[in-house]
Amino acid sequence: MSYIDWDNSLSIGNEDIDGQHKQWINIINKVHGALIGERNSSLESLTIEALKEMEEYMAVHFAKEEEWMRSIGYPKYEQ
């Protein structure tokens, strides 16, 4: 399985959120690199590191997405 490469088909047209989605892809690719043995650290330590990074980033990212959905009057926001 290959890495995820960002391309414009993944864009939602919001520069800030697209940038955050690129960061998610970077985190996922980091874990992928560990799984296929490209990094020398132990899989356990890389998994813990990635999960912590995801947890920290998740709060920032989802808050920003929710703010954006409210600002554009996203019809299914409450759902």
C-alpha cells in the first residue's frame, strides 16, 4: 500500500481546512512509514507518538471545521 498523496480532488475549497487535512495525511503517512519499516524507532513508540499527535490535532481541526460549517450555514450542521 502506498502513501496518501494530496491532490486537488481532496480539496474542499477552504484553504485553512485543506491545510489541516494535509496535516492529517502527514500524520497518517508517518504511521504508514513505521508500519512498513522506514523508521528505526519501535512500532509501539511510533504508534503512541502518532496517537498523541492525532489527539492533540483533532481538537483544533474539528473546532475549525465546525466553525466553518456554521459560518456557511451548512444545512446538516446539527446532525
